[in-house]
Amino acid sequence: MAKKSVLPKILGVVAWLTGVIVSLAVGFAMIGGTLTVPGWIGGDSVAMIAGWIVVVTTVLGVILAIIDAIK
């Protein structure tokens, strides 16, 4: 039987971790006001709400992924 490579799993984890870091960076930038949306869309308040949605869903996704990996 051929031995399966662990490289695809490692690359998957690296890509997932990169996505989590980028999502949190964007979310916190929107919350902090560094990253905004145009005023005609809603400006700072919409950006802050969207930022919190991004942060909460990212954290929830991390928790669910950890639970799934433990099973």
C-alpha cells in the first residue's frame, strides 16, 4: 500500500490559518476605523458592524474546526 503524503494536510492547515489571520486583521481594522466603507453605503457604523460580524464568525469557525478535529 502506498504511503500517503502529509504535505496536502500541512498546506491545508497553513491556508486555513492564513485565512483566519487575514479575516481577523480585516475585522479588527473595520472595528477600529482603519478600514472603512464609503459614506453612501453607511460609513463607519456599517464598517464597525461588519467588522464585528467578521470577527465573531471567524472565532466561531475556529472553535467549530477545533471541535471537529478533536472528534
